[in-house]
Amino acid sequence: MIRRAIIVLAAVLIVSAECTSGETITVPLPEVVGPNIVLWEERTASFDLGAPLAYVGEVRIKLSGTFYPGLGYDLCNPEVYFDLSAYLWSYMFASESPLCWWDIETDYFNSPRSFSVEQPFRWFYRSKCREPSWDFLLDGQAEVTVIVDALIPATVVIIEWPSADISDAYLIIEGALKLSSPNGGESLPAGSTHSINWTDFRSDGNCPGDYLLDYSADNGQNWIPVDSNSVSNTCSYDWLVPSINSDQSLIRIIDADDPNISDTSDAAFTIYECTLKTDLTGDCVVNFLDFAALMDEWLKCGNPFDPNCFQ
Ligand SMILES: [Ca+2]
Ligand SMILES: [Ca+2]
């Protein structure tokens, strides 16, 4: 038997966004917070982005907090579900797969369990500004509903209902293009090859368009082309990492046909030049593996034209 609690989030937020924006927008939902939110308690939340979105790419919700299993109902590990819905409530239950659906394990014997989950809507969407579907986001306004479900064995005597404290909740709205790598925090050796990866949500995650790639070594103040040509019909590019030292590096991808559609690494990453002469394995660390590589070729001669050379 599935019981449902609807936590309706009461918050009106103004978040700056432009119709042409292709960047990720993160909407905090602060009114989710509340100790011991009892299942079936209902609250609501709406927010205003301040402007319509140009495109709605992937939408994710991120929740963290603590789940309290309650007393007396836990013969087996309970399952808890979180769902996100807005005006899509009826759609969610009519569809084969819910928009967001998490299992969060809890302990036997009623130990609280903290959780942190992030899930996308299972719905890719392609739409231009002001087109009707996904109205609630394209109009810049939305209402969010979070549901806490628990599977409770019907035969168990319940002394205390399970409850939840959702301490943080965010709605994360991606634009049409989403750069996934490098997306911040990476450490890339100069001269190595790194795969730049992205998703184009206008085409179910495929990438049929033409894209321009740039990198920055100064956190976005200046941009240098990764390739002088646009890259077409692909979601990845093998990038020869330039010979620079910078911990303020970013990658940017732009739709070659619409410069308003773009995405940038969410945070800076590092490019470093390795100056160690005896790093034979290319990992910029000199250790036993390099010594082993040296010993493997000890006294070998590599000149095939030298008669005195022994292989
Ligand atoms: Ca980004
Ligand atoms: Ca090494």
C-alpha cells in the first residue's frame, strides 16, 4: 500500500533569467525545510524566474535531508520516494515512468538516515521561447510539488509515522546545451588529450548541430578557439590540452547558428605543465612505475642502423 504525502513549498522567488539564456539556472526552494514533516502533510511552492526561458533543457531536482523511519512499521526496509511535479501532476501518474523517483534506504530499528539525491525529470524537451509546452517554466513561473512516499506493510501496527526533514531543495534548469566535461574541478596535464562532452537537449540529447568550442585560461575574461572550425554532428571532441599553467580554465560551447545558445564549465578546472624529466609513465609523478619502465629497457639499444646495437 502506497501512502503519499505532499509537501507543498510556499515560496515566491525572483531569479534573474533571460529569454536568450542558455545557462544553467538553479532555483533554491527554501521553504521545503521543516522538522518532522509528517507524511500526508501538504504544502505548496511557487516561484517566478523573472523572465521566460529561451529553452528548457533538462530539469532536475536536488533534495537532501533526513528521513526518520518511525516506530513499528518497519518489518522490512521501507522504501521512500520523492517525486517532483508541478502542473505536470496528472501527467506524472499517467505516464509509464514518473518524473522523479528515488529509493532511499533506511536502517532497521528506526535509525534516521540522511540522504542527498538529485534526479532529472525523465523528459527531454525541445521548444523555443514562448512555445506552449513546459509553459510553467517557459513563462518564467512554476509551482513545485514534492511528494514523500513510503511503502508500508499493511499488517504492521504503526506507533509513529515516518517523517522527513528536507533541509535543502533546488530546482536545476538546464538550457538547450549542457557541457558535461570538463565541468569544473578537473586537473588536466598539458599536452594530454581530454574529451570535451556535451548534450543538446533540443534533439533528445543527440547533437546534430554545428558547435563552436573555446577555452579560457582566466576564468572567462578571454576566450581562445579550441578549433578554428565548428564541430558538427557530434557530442564530443578530443581536445589536445594546450601548454599552459592555469587553475582558472573553462570550456565554452556555442551553437554556431545561434550564439545565444551556449554553455560553460560550471566551475574552473586546472591545466598544468609537467616539468619532471624522468616521469616515464606520463602521470607527472616519479615513482616505482617509472623506475620499472626504465629497468624494462635497461641496456637496450633502439637504433636499427647501428650494427653494434643489440635489441
Ligand atoms: Ca554549465
Ligand atoms: Ca610517472
